[in-house]
Amino acid sequence: EEEKEVLVLFPRERKGARVVGDAKQTLPDMSSISMCYYCGESLFRILSAEEKRRKKRTNDNTRTNARKSSSNMSSPSPSSSSLSSLSSFRICTYNVLAQCYVKSEWFSWTKPKSLLKWKTRREHLRRRLRDDELGKVDVFCLQEVDEFENEWKEFIENELNMGVFYKRRTQKSNDKKDGSLVCWNKEKFELLDTLGVEFNEVTKTLDLDIKEVEGFEEEEKREYERDCVAACVMLLHKASNVPITCVSTHLYWDPAKALVKLKQAEYLREEIERWSQTKGNILIGGDFNSLATSDVYKSMIENGYVSLMRDDETGREPEYTNVTPSFTETIDYIFSSKNWIEKVTHRGKVKNRDLLFDGCPCEGEPSDHLPIYCDIELKKAAAN
């Protein structure tokens, strides 16, 4: 009979189980069924006896073929193998959802409500940043980080053993105190310089129409003063001796303010390129609050940047990075300047939508955003 799979969800806070799928259907002999159990955050696949036998036969054949071919193949050069490892690193961007934006009425779909408490979310976030799913991340670009000194700095420096630079948002429009940060693997990178970009400064670059109406200019300026920021670090990649500018940013959220976000993106590029004195070796990870069809995204692509999470074959971004019942879209990206990266060797996959309940935050996901990450391999000329 045809093999089937059964997915059983065991919510931590409840007794019993929910069966996803057609539970009323008569199941075939249990020896031909694979069963998947979801327990909180981990998905375990229990192989049936038949599958185990098939897997063992496959592994035996693979080992036999490998032994036959090994005598006719030379071992890979240690230098070329180590070069590939030394010239590559993993970057991840993640909006961690500042606790100052967490209210039960804003996240009515999150259940149980204890998942919204900071003590619970803090432990989930820390576990997430150490997660086996993310692997060993060498550069984190985090947004919506609040209480940095009390809740984040010691964890990053001591537990993750990473260097860190944090830029808190300005407070001209409201009193929120979250910000963005970049942290890096100190074994692979050396810190050369830092820069905090304040997007309120974009008003100095605007060509404002001076109207006869009194106060018009100040009102138009306030339109662009949204207190958004970016944290920028210049790092030296030790193995290749290549300087790399890494940026974590968060553009304004309002869908009705597309021009504000576009001006922020333009200003960010100008400031980074002025500061680093180059248009090369730049990585920007962040919450752009913009779809891939937006003017913000197009302006990045049309001005010398590529999206590293964009699939080479399909040309598509991840299916979603922000998951709520009313809005499930991709608005987080990792952009890079051109002509210094050999290739993206791996792109992390976002979780299946069925595992995210009605939306995030949820069990296993402490933010309303999902982390996205990829592995970058530098060009060999640079690595040498």
C-alpha cells in the first residue's frame, strides 16, 4: 500500500495532541508509515522499519562505491579545502521584535499569552541565536533591539563570544529606545571602524519646495523625521585581509510612506559609500519594510546591489519573512554590493507556514519576523 506520513503536534502548554491531516482516514499497515512528531520547537522523523532497511541498503551501496572509486581518485588538496573554508562566512539578519512594541492586543493570535512575556521571549531569542538551525553565524544584523546594555550586551560578548556595535534610534518623534546592531565572530574578523547613521539627517538632503504657507517647510521636514537608524561596522576579514562593511538597518514601517522609505534607502547608501570610501565589499542586512516589487527594493538593485537571498534559479526571494494573520510577506533582505563575492553557497529556508500556527510570535518563534541567512564565499583572488 502507498506510504503515508502523519504529523502529530504536541503543544507544550496543553495535554493531548492535535493531528494535522485526515485523521479519520483508515491507515495502512504501520510498518509502512513514517511518523513525524512536533514537540515545541523540534521536528522528529521516526523512520519505519521498511525505511530503515531501505536506508541501510542505500548507505551500504554508497560506501561500497566510495571504496571502489577511492583508489582511482586523489584526495582533495588540504590547501584548497582550507581556503574554501577560510574564505567563507555566514551572515544572518533578524528583526527580534523589541519588547516595547509587544502588547497582547497587537498580537491577539499568539497563544498562550505567556509567549509574549519578555522573560519567555528572551530565552527563546537567545536559544534562537544559538540555534542548530542557524548553525555557526559569523555576522548577525539585528533590528528592534531594546535594553541593549541590560539584556543583550553581556549575552553577545560573553555567551556568543562576538564583538558588537549598537546604534539606538533617535527620539524626535517618540520615546522608543530600540535600535539596530551588528555583531561578528572575533576569530574571523577584526574591527576597523564604526558608524551610526541617523535617518533624520535625510532632511538636510531634501530639495524642499518653499511655499508661501507659513510653516510648510518644517511640516515637510517632520514627514521624514522618523527616528530610524543604521549600525555600520568596517571589519577586516582576517584570512583574506579584505575589509568588509557590514550594516544593520530598519526602515520606517508605514506602507503609506513609501517615499520616506525610499529617501532613507538612498541616504543610507550615500552615507555608507562616503564613509567606507568605496562602493565595494558592502553587506546590508535589515528590515526594509518593503516588498520586492517596491521602489525601495528596485533602488537597491538599480544602484549596484544584489539580494543574496534571491534564488539563483527562480529569481525569487524567500516566500515570507514577516508572518501575521493579516500580512505574510517578505520585507527583510540581505543586500550586497557587486563583484567581490564568488558565490552564495547556501541559503537558509524559512519554516513551513503550517508550523507557524496563526502567525508569529508563536511556539518556537519569539518574533513576528523570521531570521534569514546565507553563506558567502569570497572571490579566490581576494582570499589570496
